[in-house]
Amino acid sequence: MSERVYIFDTTLRDGEQSPGCSMNLEEKLKMARQLERLEVDVVEAGFPIASEGDFEAVQAISAEIRRPSIAALARTHRMDIERAWEAVKHAAKPRIHTFIATSDIHLQHKLRKSRSQVLDQAVESVKIARDLCEEVEFSAEDATRSDPEYLAEIFEAVIEQGARVINVPDTVGYSEPQEYGALFAYLLAKVANADQAIFSCHCHDDLGLAVANSLSGVKNGCRQVECTVNGIGERAGNASLEEIVMALHTRSDILPYHTGIVSEEISRSSRLLVNLTGTFVQPNKAIVGKNAFAHEAGIHQDGVLKNAQTYEIMTPQSVGITSSTLVLGKHSGRHALSKKFEELGYRLNREEVERAYFFFTKLADQKKEVYDEDLITIIQDGMKIIPDTYKLKYIHSAGGNQELASAVVKLEKAGQLFVESAYGDGPVDAIYKVIDKITGSRGRLLDFSINSVTRGKDALGEVFVHVRIDGRQYTGKAASVDIIDASARAYLNAVNKALHEKSRTRNHARAASA
Ligand code: KIV
Ligand code: ZN
């Protein structure tokens, strides 16, 4: 009989802390809502002691997201654990996830503690956490490079104190599937009270083995898998949620395990994360890459046309990919548009339909053919989740390979117009200089990427920027058939996020001192 495997999603904690993947509070909330639709069992929402922003995000997610458990990470310190509890205590199912390293390398060089000191600290912390919270998870950081006997000893002791989930992280992605599976088999046999806890795997992908290791963990008794959407995470990333779920789903003949994941939400979750972070997935990435279901070779196309099963081991529909067909023309009405969005999985209210329709008619005027991907881009681009302090009203840029580029930009803020001009190394640089001049920001462009949403010279161009402003990194995004317009609006989007953050911090400080 098929056994249940619990999916613990750490996109908003282990994933979010990786370079280029940071999200603000509104973005984290948006992602958490999608994780709830995906029906993950646990959302690890952040590390509350790490920053005020992390704390607020965990608190906001705990207040709104009711179906999954909401976990908050804490080192094995009273202060961390109390802060984590403060952030998750209003969740429907709060969880404190406390961790300490157990390998000799970490003990000697990082913690400078003996094995017995670490054991005592783990036990004491689980006790503190259990006094506050019913669901407590304990992780032995760098477990796969720790002495298995010591691991068994520490796990038995924390289970004795009430830890109900025992996580065995391959923190540095060092393990190999057979070895990782054998570790679970050993621990489950050796830890006397193992039946009182769920054992969990948490694998990093430094050797490209995170998913294989996780599956091996499952085959050897682990029943919680920690993973992230698109496999984002520290260094080479974490085990990818979509790969684990679809492997269990597709190979149920030899893997008799199931998850509660709504697989049709996978593609939408992946796209949303790309949209929020500006971190793309490689085209050949399993399950969610652009080419994952594309058949290019003639023999393959012929086979798929005769019977899709010849070259498809799962259907694109099973992960929520809709076929890219010509959909609507410029004469299509609101009703057809909202029906199409519904088919794509977006249920819009009346106001959202109006806004989407406005953007759709603009696009249909500029572009002959409107595809599903265009509509998804419209909806994600148009439904901004933070207010635009500055709105782009006009841009003119000029340049060429023989002359200095220049730009004139007009922005509006609260009904007031601001016009400035600047020279730059190319039209985009000139525009960014003007935006900085008007808004008073000093943005450092860390990354700029442009992507065509569909094919054809009139395709929508989607621009993502990562910009450092006042020491923090912001993602900006915009789409347009005019790439200069998209470049300007993407940068302005990042600047508006920074201004929003600044005003929120200011209001916070004011409220605290009042
Ligand atoms: O990789 C790791 O060890 C972790 C722990 C904090 C669970 O992320
Ligand atoms: Zn990790």
C-alpha cells in the first residue's frame, strides 16, 4: 500500500536566503498563498531572529495561511526559539524548527563545543520549544558528515524531550544516494524511540544528487521531504519540490509513496517564483524548464503525434502546463478574457478583469497574436503587489554605436510631474540615470536580463533587473513589446519597491517610538 510522504517547503527560508532570491513581505505572502494552493504540508516561512523583515514575514504568513503548518527556524538558543514562537504563535498549526550542527568539523571549528555540550544544548532547546509549541522539529546540521552513533544518541535524547520531527540534513550536498538511504535505515533501527517521530530528509545539490538522495531517504523510511520550488537554495540549491513530487507520482510502480501535492499547481508555482525573484530556471530543467515538454527531433515529434506516451512519461497537463495556442484577438471581450484566465488557473474579480482587459487591449493592438504566455505575463505584470510611488509617463532615448546615448524621462508622483535628462553608456543606462536623478535613489544594477515571452519579432519582451539600493537587493520586472519601455519600467519597479520598504521601515520606527 502507498504510504504518505509529507512535503516541507523551504522556498521562503533556505531558498530565499540564496543570492538573487530575496523577496519582500508582500512577495513572500504571495508565494505562501501559492504554496497553500499547491497543498504543501509545511511552509517554512523564515528565520525570525535573522532580521525584522524575516520576523514580520513569518508573522504575516502565520496570520493568513491556514492549511499547512507554518515553521519558523531557530538556532538552539532561548532567544531564537522565543522569537520564532512569537512569529508563528498565531498560525493554525505552528511549528518551531530548531537546529544545531553535529559534525566534528562544525563542533571544532564553528561552535567550539564538545559533543556532550552540543547534546545538552539540543535537549535544553527542544525542552524550551516544547513548552511553547506542540510541533517541534529538530535538525542536526551537517548530519551526513557526523558520527552516526552520536547522531542516534542526540536524536533519541531530543525525541525524549518531545521533538516530533527529526531532520537529517545533507547540508553540504556531500552524500550519495546509497549512503544517505543507509543512514536512515541505521538511525531508524538504532534510535529506540524512533517510532515517536517522523524522520525527514533535507538535501543540498552540490553534487547534483539532492533529489536522488531524498528519494533514497524515502525508500529507507523517511516520511518528510524538505525541498524548494525550482530547487532554489544555498549554493547549488536544495532538492527540487517538483522533481521529487513528480518522481513519486510517475514511478508509483516502484515507489509506493504519495504526497498531498496538487501537481497541476506546479507550473504556476514555478512561474510565480521566477516572477517574484527574477531568477530563471534553465530551459532543460526537469518538470518546469521551458523545454521539459518540448519535442524537437523529427522522430520524437512523429512519435508524440501518433501517441504522446512514446516520448512523454507524464503529461504537461499533470503539472499545469497549458498548450500555447493562439487564443484571443483584439475584438475579444471581457467575458472571453476572464474565461481564458480561468482556464489558465487565474480566477479574477471584476476589478482585476477590468485591469487585465485594459492591458490586453493595449497588447492586442501592438501584437498580431496573443498567446497563453502573453496573458500570464499581463496578469503577473499588471497586478503589482506594492503601490507605484512613481509612475512612468514618458521616455525618449537616443543613441547609436557612434554617439553618446541620452534619455529624457517624465515620472509622476502623487499627481506631480518630474522631467529630467541624462547621458549614459547606451539608452538603458541613460534612462536609469534619469530615474535615479528624479527619485533620489542610487541604484547599482547587479543583473539585467531580457527574455522573449513567445516567439516572433513582435513578441513581448520581459525584463528582470536585480538592483542594490541602500544595501538591499530588489528585483524589478516589466514586460512590453518595446524593450526600452520594459527596461525602464523594470528598473522603476525595483526603485518603487525600495521606496515602499523605506516608508514601511519609517512607519514602523514611528509606531515603535509612539
Ligand atoms: O542545510 C541545512 O542544514 C539547513 C538546516 C538549518 C536545516 O538548512
Ligand atoms: Zn539547508
